[in-house]
Amino acid sequence: MTRSFRMIGDPEPESPVVLSVPHAGRDYPPELRMALRAPLASLAALEDRHVDAIALAARGRETLLLQTRPRAWIDLNRAEHERDPLLDDGACRASAASAKVRAGIGLVPRRTAAAGELWRCRLSAQEVEARIAADHRPYHDTLAGVLAAARARFGCAVLLDVHSMPPIAGGRARLVIGDRFGRAAAGRFVARIEEALGRAGLHHALNTPYAGGHILERHAAPHNGVHAIQLEIDRALYLDRRLDQPGAGAVAVVRLLREVIDTLTEQALADGAVAPPLASPLADAAE
């Protein structure tokens, strides 16, 4: 079976920093196109438009996971249970308590603000479960394995989950750092990113309006040397005026992302040098 993501780099990482790009996929399968009631072009609003090109250009030795299926097919930054009862026959009614699901942007997005309802008909439980099995779980299982290998090799691992965002009104924050309000990464890693952004003269925000989603929640374990940070980049920084194709600013954003990766690598290697050994599963079970 063909995977719906690419892994660039070694599963035994050459760097403690691991990169993830979960929302830039543009491989729209025929069955998705046939099910649409909205124009296909409207799904671009769900994409982190061409941020994969930025991550690929900035990558050095780091292992990078890159989703190729679109977010409209399944959202890797939502938990498996965040299924929308208004779309998905297999959803539990309790899942509607999630603000994201109520807004129509659950595990399978139901609507966008601009296009409204996206699909001609409801999805069967089997359809969604097949997407979870084929696309969602393999990405997360692979990412977990790469992070564990990085932690074992370097004593510390850092997941940098790369996203892009529409321009924020007023243009104050051009980037948003998310660490789930301190739960996903030690503050020293966030501070290093803030220093890099400050040197570039770019305003940023911390956790507002994007604190990080399921990817950080699932993979971060800072108490065990696995830190996870989400980075949202204003699309106006690297796309053209229509926010459609890479523009003149892309080179500078690639350079900035490379600096962020380098500074996280430096901090991770410093942490790893003094990290305690991984706890034994048998010891954990005995406690």
C-alpha cells in the first residue's frame, strides 16, 4: 500500500531535531473530488500553502515527515476521536463537545468559512476508519518511532511541527510559536526560537491564536527529553500577493527556518549531553 506521506532522511535521525509538515498536502484523490459540493479550489483554504517547499529547502540532515494527502481528506493534527457527528456516521455524539468539531474542522473537515459545507453526502464509519488506518496512524506511528530514535541517539529530541497561517489582522504577529502553554516543551527551547525571530526583526506571538494541536499533545514528553513546538508562519512572508505561489520572500523565510532549526539543534545537544538515561519499561512497571 502506498503511504500518504514522505519521509525524507533517515529513520535513525542524524539530528535531534525532527521536522513535521502535516497540512501542506495537495494530492487530492479522485474519490475526494467526486464527493465535493464546493469548488476544488476552495480546499486551498485548508492547506498550509506551499510551506512544504519552505521546510524542504531549509532541511539539512534532519528527518522530515511530509504529508502528501490533503488536510481535507484527514487532519493529522486532530485526534482519532475528533469525528464530526454532522458528517461522519461513526462519530460519537460526545465528540461534538470539541470546539474544533463544532466549527466543522474535526478529523475530517466538514466546512470552511468561505465555502460553507464541503461534501455532497455523509461519510460512512468504514470510510473514515479506513482513512485513519491508512493515513493517520501510519504518520503518527512513524513520527513516534523517529522521535524515539532521536532521543535514544542524542539524549534529547525536538519535534518542530511546521505550519502556515493567514495574515493576522493588524500584522502584529508574523509567526506564532505554540508549546501548549508550556506543556509540550521546556521554556529554554521556546526562548531560543524567540531570540532567532528577534534577530530577524519579526514580531511573534506565543500560543495565541495557535497553541499547538494533537501532534504536540500526542508526541511531546518533555519530562522524558522529547520536546515539541509548533511554528506558524504568516503566508504573506513567503507567498505572492495572491497567497497562492511561492514569492520573493521565500528565500528569507527558508533562511529564518534554518536558523530556528540550528538553534534548536544546539539546545538539544546541550540538553542531551546532561540527560539521564531513558527509564527502563520494567522499572516503570515496578513502580
